Amino acid sequence: MTSTIAPPVAPFVPRPAGSMFAPVAADIDEADRVFAATLAPYQGLFGPLVQHLRHYRGKRLRPALLLLAGKACGGITPPHHTLAAAVEMIHTATLVHDDVLDEADVRRHVSTVNAGWGNKVSILLGDMLFTHAFHLTSTVDGRACGIIGAATNRVCAGELRQVTERGNLNLTEADYYAVIDGKTAALTECCGRLGALYAGASEETADRLANYGRALGRAFQIADDLLDLVGDETTAGKTLGTDLQQQKLTLPVIHCLNRLPGGDADRLRERIRDGDGAAVLAALRRTESLAFARGRADELARAARAELAALPRSDARAVLEALPEWAVRREK
């Protein structure tokens, strides 16, 4: 049951970038100002709803990635701020929609939009964020529209594929990577490419930064899927355990099913259908599937760092080198 009363929120204050993002902290603040200014016309109509979005904007990973790539490849320009705001808007839209799909009640330690306002409002708010992101991108140029539009197509297709695969307990590892390449890695790949191109980098360098973003996104999603299985909900600040509840197979579970003898794998599929999370976790530990997934995330982190080898040494490159390790070791 949803409430029609908007939860109280404090006035919007841009969240300062964490110490890791110090080289582009002022640029993240500028992207935040663009984000806020884009939605400012709606403050009078549904201010508390718009203000509530600040709770969805925690890590700033995607705008930071775009800005760090720009700085590492030659320097940040005004289009970088606009594009950073646009990709953050797209990411926020996907989070709002994800909470509807996952029936989640908590994100970043507060109520989700759907918990406070209901699913209809959440869907329309996410749609509004998508359209404003595309309009914002159109103020840069057609090339940016094409890159962001293609990435968003992949994000939506990845999310759609994940939903349609719910209950498919024979999902393969290749299927899993196809899903996360769309729903997560497409946007981080896009950020790496945009950051490089709008700093004047060559297509070859832009490809390397896009590869970096793709590997980082894959590693980030595997870590996220591990958190959903064994993370602490208080630390994570969001509803966990939704993947198993909704029979969405992620890498550790796929590996576990592949390691078990046929009869045992079939019995585990029954435990998944029954919602027996304890039995699934016991099997994951028995087959060392959690360690396997962590190892894959580490491999992807190393692959991401390798793509930076040709960049000149700088504080921005140093942060990009540290990001993959943070992505796979984080607890929220």
C-alpha cells in the first residue's frame, strides 16, 4: 500500500564529491547545478518529489567518470558539465524505474519514490528525467545525442531482457553478461567515450576510455550482485535480496548451478523457486561461487586499468586507476 503524502525532505543542496573525486570536485558541483537548473521549473508544481531525487544521487560515479576522462585526456570544457548532468539524469531515471520493478522500499537509507508516491508517479518521473536528459544533450550537438541515445537504448534493452528472463533458471553466463553490458556497462562506457571526445582526444583514445568504462561497469555490477546476496542492508542503505526473490539469476548463482551435479542443480533450482535463500547461500559457499564472482570482478578491474596505460600521468588518471578497485571492494 502506498502513501499519497509526500515524505518531508530538506532543501536541495548539491552533494560535494567524495575525496576520491577531488580533482573534478568543482566540475561535479557545476554538473549538479545544471541538473538542478533543468528541473527548477517543476519546483512549484511538485517540489517535494523533485527534491526527493537528491537521495538517489549518491556516488556520482557516472558524471565523475565522464569528467575525469575529460580531464585525463586534455581538459574539461563546458559541454562536459552538460553531458555529465545528462548522464546522471539518465542514471537517476533508471534507479527510479528499478525500484518499481524490484518493489523496493528503501534506497540510500530513505523511502523510494514508489514507496512514497506510488508506481504511477515513479514511472512518470523517470520518463520525465529521460526526456529532459535528451533535451539537455541536444544543447551540445548531434554527436552527443547519438552517443547518449545509443547508450540509453542499450540500457533499456538490458533492463527489458533482465525482466523477461526472470524465472529462467537455466540462464547462461553469456546471457548474464549480455544483460549487464546493457543495463550497467553501456552508460559507463558512454561516459568514458564522451569525456575523451569532448576533450579533443582521438577516436583511438576515446575507444580506450570507452573500454575502460565498459569493464568498470561490468565489475561494478558484479559487485552489486554480490552485495544483493551477502551485503548488509543497513550499510548498503537499500533493499537487498531482490534478485533471488524475483528469480533473477546473477553470476554467483549461475556459477553455482554449473558446478553442481545435475540432480543437485535441479534441487537448488527448486529451492530458488521456493524462496529458500539460506539454502542458496549455503550452496554458493559450498561451490565457492561467491569467491569466483569476486575473482571475475577483480579481473575486470585489472582490464579497466590496463586501458589507461597510454594516458599521460595526472591526478585524473590516478583516480581512474583507483576507481575499479573501489568499485569491487565497496560495501554499498
